[in-house]
Amino acid sequence: MSAYGNMDKGLPGLLVGLTETHQIDSRLAKGSVEFGAPVFGTGDGEQVAASGSALLGIAARTAKDTPDYKDGDAVNVCRTGKIFGVAGEAISADAEVSVNGSTGKVIAKTSAAAGAARTVTITVSGTSAADKTVTVMVGDKAVQLTTSDDVKTAAQVASAIKVALEGLDIPFTPTVASAVVTLTAKDKGVAANDIAVTATTNDGTQTLTVANGTSGSDVVLNPGWFARSTAEAADDLVIVDLG
């Protein structure tokens, strides 16, 4: 046991120490948010969620008899100071901790994995006639290109798709090799796994085949936080020092 000891008292999200050491922001919950759980920005600057890649802090408790935040509630987000958090695994006191962006759990930094970015391939086969339409959809974003005498072979069409996708606001980076376009998610994690990708042509002699490559896997974030008590198992409380 460390000098801090294993804290038997406390509630998830309860602040520890003097209140002037804490920075607290208020955001709206997007979905339910547990007290003592890490919270993440949603990109609109106003809401927070229980998983993601933009780590903000830990949800602070507002009342002892309130069972966590509901969707649309105002969430008190602790950005600095010490707070009781919910551990995702056993953690030793004074150890640096990380956050798993998919599960939203505090974990030991030493168990952190790098995560992976999703990849998708679009393979073009055959040669198209001129004046045919190629359509690629990434989520709700679409690009269309028209084949010509200069853009009709598999490699030419693949290159044109890559250039067109570069001008599209999508969470993927396109590359091309020969007649294969590869889309690589800009961020590691599972967020891009549910984005649909389709590719079609109205030419009967050319085909476009979409295939999933690597699936996105858990993002582990290293915010520079430290445990100030011991968590013996998952779901134990641990005092997290947010700096």
C-alpha cells in the first residue's frame, strides 16, 4: 500500500481536497454520463460524451442522491485537481494513468495499447468506356467523376477517385497504388468503423469493389494524470490527480 493508502471512502465523481485547486467546466451530456467517468468533447464545443478521442476531464458529482447524468443534463467536468474516478482495472497509487477512449475507463498507462486506425480499400478492375459515371460515397458525402479517353483504365480511375476524395471533408486520408485506393481513418479508434463506404459505376465492363481492411481499435489516451490511491480491481474508486 502506498503512502496515500487505499481509499475506502468517497463517491464516484466526488472532488478531493480544496475546491480552489479544481477547474470545473459545464457542458451538456450527449447520452448518459456516469459520475467519476472520463468525458470527451463531441466536436460541437458544447456537449460531452462517455467515449471519444477528445478527452476533457472527469465528470464531477453534483449531488449524493443523483444517479449520474442523463442525456441533456448539464455536466460538471473536472479539468484539474483531484477527483474520485472509476478504474477500469487494478491501478497502483502514484502510477501514471491513461484513458481508453472506447470504453471510457481509467487504466494504467503501462497496459495501454497504441490502437489502430480503420482502413478501407476500393479496387478498380477493367477498363471503362468514356462518359460513364463513377460514384463514391463515404458516409453521407459523395463524389462523382466522369470517365474520358484519358481517364478510363483501372489505374486512371483509381487515381481520379483518390484526387476527388482529397477534396472531400471526410475522416479518412486517401492514397492510391496501381488500381487500389486505400482510405485510412485520420484518428485511431472505433469511431470510423461504422462509416459506410460504397463505390459504383454505370459502366458494365468496369467494377469497383469495396473491402474492409484493418478495423479501428481502442484509442488509449495519455493525459498525464496520476493515481493518488490504489484500485485493486475494475470498478474500484481511485483518486485521479488531473494536475
